[in-house]
Amino acid sequence: MLNRMAPLAVYVLKRQYGGPIDIYKLVSSETDVRTGEKVVSVTVYHVKRAIILPAGYSRTKLSTGVIGGFPGGLRDSNARDFIVDRKDAAIEFLTADDWIVYKQRKYQIAKVGACEFDSSWLIASKELVGEVPQQEISKKVDNIVFLEDSND
């Protein structure tokens, strides 16, 4: 019973708090000693609906106590947690060298954990402020419009 509830909870959260992200997995990184140019090879995983938790409240910093009517805990405006369903991204493991791009902002992966029954990844990350992410953007045509010239 419980092993069916975890994927259902992830599905419901994806519908309520889901959004598109790109996960960049570092494959290799080499630097040319003559020119100093860095060549980075990455694999991009586009996730249509990842659970995007509110920015600033890391799950490790929240407390359940209420002090003076205000919830306890610290706020880090650059911290953001993501939950990625394993069915949505065929990733075996993530490291600190990998990163996430969400709304044209780059988030360095700080910590990765597995949710119950290996149903999803729980990714703690920190935004790299001021760093412009190198994105791979793919475009696809969904509709075709035919235009006709008429001389009436």
C-alpha cells in the first residue's frame, strides 16, 4: 500500500507545483594548455514537470516551532529544492559538478537524496547569482500555418 502512495504523492505534487527544468550533467571538462580555452561536454535532461519548492526555505533550515506567531527557521534566498521523478529523467546519479537551469537561472547542486522507494530525487541546490547559464535550447514546430496570396 505504501509503495503505491509515494508515486501518487509525487504525481499530485507535480500537478500542483510542477514546472520545467533542465538538468545539465557534466560528462567531461578539458582545458587547452596553449590557449586556456575550456571545453565542457554535458548531457542535458529536459524535465517537463519537476516539483519546484519555494525559494529560500531549505528543508534542513525549517523548524516546526512557532515563535511569537512567526514560523521558525532561517531564510536563504539563493537556496532552492527540486524533486525530480525518476521516470521523467533517466539519470543514474548526480554529483556536485552537475547543475540545474530553471527560469534562466543556474543552480549548483549541493546535495542529492533519494525519496522513499527510489521514486524520485530530492535535490538541494544554491543559485549562482550573476552567472549566465550556457543553455541548449531546442525549438519544435507544433503547428503549420499555410499562407495564400490572393489578388481579389
